[in-house]
Amino acid sequence: MAGRQVIIIGAGLGGLMCGRILSRQGYTVTILEQGTQAGGALQTFVRDGIRFDTGFHSVGGLEPGEPLDLIFRRLDLRNLPWFRMEPDECIGCDEPFFRLSTGWEEERKHVLDPYRHSIWRLKGGGKTLIDALAEGQQVLLRKKVTAIEDRTVFCADGSSYQGDVVISAIHPQVTFRMVRDHVRPSYLQRLDTLTNGPGAFTVYAKLQPETIRHIRHSIFVDNDFMIHFGDEVENGFALSLDIVTFRASSAEDLIRKAAVRLPGLPEAIEKYWTSSPKTWERYTGTPGGTAYGIRKNSTADFLAPHTPIPWLFLTGQNLGLHGILGTSISAFNTCNSISLL
């Protein structure tokens, strides 16, 4: 397989994982990313000297022998500065993530199980994971893809890239809006019938010094919203936190609700920023800013990595389970399909 060219669209977790797997198998890989940084939903940003994660807060299943541990060891990601968290707190809800896994019940089971055994965070957040995956790979930024035709990927800046294989790590519905090759109508109709899960509204709050104690776990409240703390500081107080909901809300309303669990929160917030589903749609390209992609209600909703076009493949959480684990499994499934060509 040495020398075969692979073009990957999207430098999120799925695209970068596929790039690492295939490059180790001897493929020549080029990854195209529309944004100014790699990472997709694992991007971070800094405001007033505080680092915030956009969509990455914790992972489950990193104990030796657990699913994500086995995958991350193969990709040399287990030696990153992971640290174990305390069990999540769930107030008035059935179980953590129950409302977030908005699809098929069996999918919820597989996504939730690893978190029941162990929960982990990563020093430096999503950027640490993305930087480790991107190291040594050819990732081209500001390369917004506009068309895919005859093994060639065309970008808005006029550049084009040709490969023996093209992998789309972006949403399948978005992918096939750009495909110019003939695709059987039944496949396109099936894509059109798939529905996406909700997008997230998030408040990113910078806290005044020594006002709110840092809690080493996430808090889920009434199947309505969740609170994730930022990095812990030496004196035991928090510098920042995120409040996330998948229901329509305003920043003030969300802060007021969170104050029920964290008294004094409104007064403790020095400054805050927000993101909405529109924000996610802008920087990830997902329809409606969906955070977890296509809803899974039955086995019929699970897409295969291969498509009706022999050289075009899909990867990412839209194919199977969602989240870090689902995206990681999808990357291996996609690369295995390509290796069998």
C-alpha cells in the first residue's frame, strides 16, 4: 500500500485518527481543514488568559483493558497527561448523559458503560489530544472544501488535491452536497431521511479569584444542563467553568439555574462568553450545529464507512456510536475498509 495517496476532509478527531492509522500503514496522507486550527469539536480557545474547551470535557474507559484504553494505546495516546476524576454527580436525573445520548437505547448503553467504570480528563484539554494526533501529519488549514469529483477534492481558494482514496470526516449530508459523481438516488434519499441530534448552548465563565471551590467531577442537573469545571488551581478554587444545555436558553437563565447547585455563582462570575448551535455549525460545518450527529434509532440508521462511490469513504460519530469512543471506533472501521481494497 506504500505510496497510495489518501485525502482526508476534516481535521477533527476522526480525520486525524484515520490519518495516523493509515500513515503508519504506508499511505501518503493529506488532511484538509477549513478552520484556522485542527480539532473540530475538540478545539480550545483562550479568553483573558483562561483556556476553555468547546466540546471535550472527559472520557470514560481508560482503565487498563477498557475499550478506549486499548484504542489509545495503539495510537500512542495513553501516555498523555490523563488524570482520573471522581464519579459524576447527577441531581434529579436518571443517570449522567442520559439526555445527551439522544438516540437508540442500545447506543446509550454502549456510550454510558465506560463512564460507569472510570472517568478521565486530560491536562491541557482537547488541544493536548489534537496536538498529539496531528504531530508529523500533513494538515493544511484554511482549506474549505467546495466539491468532490473523480478522486479530486476542490477547495474554495482554488487549490485541488487528488488521491487514490478520499475520506470525509465531516457530516455525511454535507459531504454529499459536494459530490459531483453520480450517486444512486436511493442512497441520497436515505441520507436525507436521517435526523440530527440537538446542538449545545454553552456559557463559558471566568470566575473571580477564590469564589467557587473546584469540584473534580461534572454535575448533571434535572436532565436539563451540566456543569464542567476548568483546570484546578493549587489553592483549591476554580478559575472557570462551563454550563452546557441542549435546550433553548439564555446565558442569564442558565447561570441562574446553575446557582441552585453553586450558590453565589452569579456574583462570582467576572466575565462570560457563549456559544450556540449556530457557532458550532460555523466552525464544524455540522447541520444545525448538532453536537452528537445523526440520531441512532435502529440498526438501519447506522451508516457504513464505504459509500456507493468506490474511492469515497466516511468516518466519524455519524456512522456509529457518538463521542470520543464512537469516533475512535469509526476511524478504525474506516481504515480497515480501506486496507481491504
